[in-house]
Amino acid sequence: MVDTLDSREAILLAAERLFMDQGFRGISMRQIAEAVGVTKAALYYHFQDKEDLFVAIVARYLAAMSNLIDTAAASNPSCRTQIGAIVQQILTQPVEQRAILRLTSQELSNISLENRARFMEMYHDRFIGRITALLAAGMVNGELRSVEPQLATWTLLGMMYPYFHPAPPSGMLPTLGQIDTLVSIFFDGLASHSR
């Protein structure tokens, strides 16, 4: 007999792959059950419906992002090294993981207002708000010039966003050199220092 937690994890992993391949509306609970090798009743034991399953996938990813941010913040002394570590860890994740945020933004209109609100709250509390707080702290301590912290966060994520797509060419892992360049452009811009 499969352990209940193992069964739940297997469902999450199979559903994540199916959502990536076919989108939220493109799959049914029956297809997910078949992919996992469980009955629909077993699926409904763990998840109320397809939306509940989708939100659980996103919540699991955002919890991992929250832990990643905590680790980067605790182990790096400056805002720049903290943000650099976060960007590197996100962009070196397997593409299927990185693509969860893009999938979620594309599928938000297909889920209920209540679940959209749940997602936005989790997204802010576990990810966006945490990065914004790190950038704001860098501005307060004089490491960064003072701009609107949320705008700085959205600018950083905008630079990273193409790498959240699961299909090539952006679906490939960027090199560490490319990641360093992205972080450098974010903090230093493209202006030549020799002028």
C-alpha cells in the first residue's frame, strides 16, 4: 500500500507535468488519476477539485521559494549578494520548476476569484514581498539608491521572466556567467564605466 504522503506527492508531481504540457483547462481529474495510477476517489481524498490541486502545486513551489530566500538572506551579508544568490538558485532550478510561476500567471484567469486571492496572498507573502523587503533594506542601509522597492522587484522579475518559460531557447538553463551578467545589469545598468 502506498503511503498517503507519498501518494499525495505523486499526484502533485503528475499533475504539475500535465498542467505544464496541456494547461489548466486542458486536463481533467480523470487524466491526473490515470497518470498517477490511482482512482478518482483517491485523488479526491487528497484534493477537493482541480483548482485545489493547482493551488497546492503553486503553494508547494512558493514555500520552496520562501526557504530559498531565507537561506540566501541568512548566508550573505549584502543586498547584492543576497539577490544574486536568489537569482542564481532560481535560474539554475530545473526548467519545470521555474516554469510554475509562468504557468500560474497564465492560468490565473481560469480559476475562481477566491483561489486567485489565495495565490496573490501566497505570492506576496512567500516570494514578491520577501524580495521587496530585501531590496528596501539595501536602500535603507545605503547600499542601493532609493527608488520604489516594489518597482525594483518587478524590474528584477521582468529580467528573469523569459527564463521561466519551459520551451527553448529560454527553457534552457542559463549559464552562471549569464546569470552574473543579469544581476550586474540589474544593479549597475548597461552604462559604460569608462565614459
